[in-house]
Amino acid sequence: MGKPMFSTPPLFQSKLFCFSFLYLFSAIFLAAYSTFSATKCLFRSSPFGPIQASLFSYPPSYGEHKYAVPTTRSSCDSPVYFSDYWVALKEIQEICANSSGLLGTQVLKYTQGDSESFGGNLSIEKRLSYFDDNPDVGFEIPCGFFTRFPITSSDRISMEKCAGVVVVSAIFNDHDKIRQPKGLGSKTLDHVCFFMFVDDTTLKRLDFHNLISRKSKEQKIGAWRIIKVSNEDLYQNAAMNGMIPKYLVHRLFPNSKYSIWVDAKLQLVVDPLLLIHSLVVKENVDMAISKHPYFSHTMEEAMATARWKKWWGVNALKVQMETYCENGLQPWSSKKPYPTDVPDSALILRRHGLATNLFSCMVFNELEAFNPRDQLPFAYVRDRMKPKLNLNMFEVEVFEQIAVEYRHNLKQGGAIVGAKVDWAGSDLLSFVNESCSKCQGYLTEMWGENHV
């Protein structure tokens, strides 16, 4: 008998098939390597989930992706592990369907009434009194809305219908571009609401680029529903108006269970369901927010605010910080249960519950009292409030890989951040030069002079 004859299966005789198979295998290997190895920060159990195509095509004149801020970080100390998309979706749906556990029996009641300002213009004594009370007795908390929030009835109804996860952003004074989220799963838009608050100046710019029709009752650009806010009844400062949706999101969307605030300078590149599930649900926290890339102490941020002219009134900053020092603010140390006192507040993920809602209300009250630089009252409110906030302050490298940061719209003269009086000098070192400064002890401890 002759030797048995072996022949190559006809399928593998095709050079085109072999080339396609090799190409597919290489692509899968490179994608997996990129996902699991290159960033060393974001790990997905299913990196090939159901990703939607581009949501919107902008006209070239709009230039929504100009001036990206470069990043150089390629690894991090605390990588984030994302669950499978369908697992995250199902679990968040179940939590939202049984949402009574988020607030429990403790429900905040909010102060009603008229005032000369949206936030009530509270005195320092009045604001301090709410740190000393216990919210489980059902007393009323001042939390904005002392004047009407000027939106249409149809927009308000739409906001109240959002009963799961809401992603919120705002552009006032045409300060940024509208950017579409990337990496959304195929069912995300069915379960996540996207709302962008704009003023008339921004709306006119969107109309100029034919992105909207001002005649339409409901404005939408890609994933974002556009909500026109009239600033006539709000604050003269556009930045302060942006703090309303940023910190009072639980009041604007009373039926939402989770929220993500996204500064308009950012573009999300990871599905919000995965972010909420990995950074909030799995960590069992009230809020998730990134560490600041450079600062650990509130006073460092205050000095930078003055040095880089992020707020014009150096004396007002000095009064603010001395008020906080006098009323319990301490420099950061390893004894605190948080890794830093300064966040990067451009991205905030919240579970709408008692602690988070209370924190947001109290921060907003401080912002109205002083200025819209929200990193300054962050640790002061966090450390004084009861109940304590369960907080996930994740690594800067994680932040840089779940969102791409762009520069603000470039305008002649720059952005108006406040009255140009009492122009900030180089920094707040006047705190040190004045022996009576209420922050002398803070600065001494921060700089370690008491440990010499």
C-alpha cells in the first residue's frame, strides 16, 4: 500500500482567507495589547463591547476638537477594572429600580422662600449652623432656588423624567465647545440622559453654525439635549451660573439616581455606565472625583488661584481662607481619611443620597458667599459635614484616560471671571507676613515648620 495522502483543506488553500485570518488575529492581538497593557490604568473584561458609531458630524467651522491639552502620563498606581458592559447595565438598572435604599429613611428638606439671590445670600453664621445640626431630624437645608431657575416648562418636565443616570454639562458665555461622548454602548442612550445647559450667548453661536434651529421647541445636538437658561434672574458671573447644574444636579433632576458632571472642556471617552459602575457602585461610595495633579492642600490651590488670576480679588480670597481656617480647616495630612484636600472637579460622579446631596448644597452655599472656585471650599465642607462623605478620589492618570481635555474658546481679552478690582498679586503670601493671620497655624503646619 502506498503512503496515505494528506491534502490541505480547501478553505485554507485560499490565500485571501489566510491573509484575512492573519490580519484579524493581528488586529485582535494589538487591540487587546493596547487595552490591557498600553494605558496600565483602564482594564476592561470585554474590550470589544457594543460601541456606537459617531453621534454627530460638526461643520468644519465649529472646530470642536481644537486645542487639546497634551498629557504625558502612561501608567498609574491604581488601575480601574471595568466590568462587562452588559453586567454594568443590568446592575445599574436593578439599583435604580430599587432606589429606596439610596436615601433610606433620611430625606433632605430644602428651605423655601424668596431672596435677592438664587442661593439665599446666607451669612457666615447661618451657613455654619448647618454643620452643627444632624440632617436625620428632617430640618430644612438651604440649597438654591430662592429665585426661579429660568427654564421652560417642557425642559423641566423632560429633566424630571430622567430617572436613572444623568450626564450634565454647561456652557455659558460661549466659553467652550459642545463635544460628543465617545465609546458609548449600544443601549446607553436608552438608559442615560445627556443635558447641556447654555445661555443665550452660547445659543446664538450654535445657531450661527447651524447646529440648532432657534425655532424648534426641543434642541438636541447628538447625545446632548440643549437647555436654554435665561441669566437675567441668576448671577452676572457666567461661572457662577455654571455652578447651579454642577452642584445642584440632584435638585434639577430630582428622580435621577446617579449623575456625572462633565466640564464642557472635557470629552468623555468611556461609557458613563461603566464609569458609574466601576468608580461608584463597585467602590460603594457616595462620590468619585479625581485628585488634583499638583496640590494636596487647600491653601496651595488658593495661592494658585491668586497667582494665575483665576479670581481677581486677592483680599476676598484672603477673607475666605481666613474664614475657613478660623472655623476648622486643617492642612492635609495622612491622618485624614482622604488622599488629598484638593480635587480636580472637572469630572464628578455622584450617587444621589443623603451625604452627597448635603455636600452639594453646602458647597454651593460657600460658592455664592465667596466665588465660584469650587476647589477652595471642597475640603472645608467635606471635613465638617455630618454624615461623612464616602469618597473615591482616584488617580490623575485615570482621569486623563477617561476624558480628553481641551482648552477653552480663545477670546480676545480672556474670560471674565469677576470684577477687575483689587487685582490679585503674585500669591497669598501676605498670610505669612501678618502675624495676626488666622491661617498662620495652617501655613506653619503645611510647610512643616512645626516638625523641624
